[in-house]
Amino acid sequence: MLARAVGAPLALLTASLGYLVSAVAVLTLRTEEPAGSPRGGGARRLRREVAEGVRWVYGASGLRRLAVATHLWFAANAVLVVVLAPFALRQLGLSAAVFGVVTAVAGLGALVGAVASTAVGRRLGTGGAIIAAHVSTVLGVLLTAAAVLPGTAVGAAVVLAAGQAFHGVGLGTSNSHEMTYRQAITPDAMQARTNTTMRSLNRAVVVVVSPLAGLLAVQVGQVAALLVAAAVFTASVLALLFSPVRTARIEEGEGPGAAHEADDG
């Protein structure tokens, strides 16, 4: 609605204020952190720690399948992010204001997913909750592609909003469980390197896939590109479904190694 009222550039400028507030909030946090021991070595030590993180994530840690599934998820989401706006605004003919409301539904879905994540985890286990969340995302993207079917702007907006809702629920449900699984089987000394390795490679996937997604949409059309995204999201589900992650169950208070014990059981 703001973009419609004052134009996209000014609307984008106001978004920077939100980041500024976030920065101030973090800056003013009051916490005491123990001083670490001086660590020399410079670039050589950094390369060694990067290598240690990669070996841990893709080695014997048990995180490899989750890491691969997460990379696939980010690849699929890169396609979705690139295609969604032109699909809604150009092909479906939605206004900027309606598109804003539709995408806001994803935020509401994420809130619902986050609130329900504990109950879902108790019911399905940690691995089951992650898989169910990704299935919700697949359904959301299929509904997004199906928004071309109603033939009217109102019908398209409703179907697109439903797709965004399912996608949001998947996001809200999966995040906490994926982090729980990752942290539960990672020793404290490796937490930072594990997080850095997975997040860096996830972002690298976005860098590579996003321009390819734009080319894909130009060559085969936006609906076909969305179906490709749904297929890659499905590959992420299958990667987890046929892995030890499927039976992982992390209970409250359990530390490193808990997921392995759950898998063995």
C-alpha cells in the first residue's frame, strides 16, 4: 500500500529504517561475554577453521543429508522469490496493494507455524516436523502456480494467498526444528563453524540460482518456473524422508548426541 501511495523507491527507503532500529536494538543489548584467549594465525587459521566446518557438516556429523536438503530448499526458494512478483503483478494482474496483502499472508502463516511448532514436534518428532513443514511448502508453491486457473483477479488473489499461507506455515514450523536438530548433534566447540558453513553455502546457492531462475522464467514461463520450484522443494522432502533425519526426535533439555540416540532407536 505504501508503494502504491508514494512509489517503490520511497517505500524501499522506509524499509531501511526497520534495519536501523534492529541495529540499535542489537547494539544496546546488555550481556556479559567471557573474553576468549588470543588467537593468532590470521588467514591460515581461518582457512583451517573453514575446512574443519566443511568436514564436520558433510562428514561423520550426521548433518550431511540435512545440509543437502536445506541447499535444495534454498535453491527452490530462490526460484520462488524471483518469479513471485512478476507472476503476481504482470501475469495475474494484481495491484501492488493487493500483492502486499497477499504476501503478508505468508507472515501470518509463519506465525501460525511457529506457534504450532512445539505441538507438531511432540506429535511427529523433530524430523517428522521438518518433513511435514517442507510438504506444506510444496503445497504452497503448487497453489501459487494454480492462481492462474480462476481467471479473475479476485480468484487469483485468494488462491495466491492460500499458497502463501501454506508456504508461511512451512517456514514457521521448520526453522526451530532444523536448528534444534543441528545444534543437538553438534559439539559446542563446532557450533559457530557449523552455522557459518551451512548459512554461507545456502546463500551461495541463492547467488547462483537466482539469475538462472530469471532466465528459466523468461524461457519457459512463470508458471513452469513455479512448477520447477515445487519439484525442487519435493526433492528436499525426499532427501529427508529417506534419511535418519526422518526418525530424529529431540526432547527438551537434551544436548549434543541426542539426535543420534533417537536415530539409533
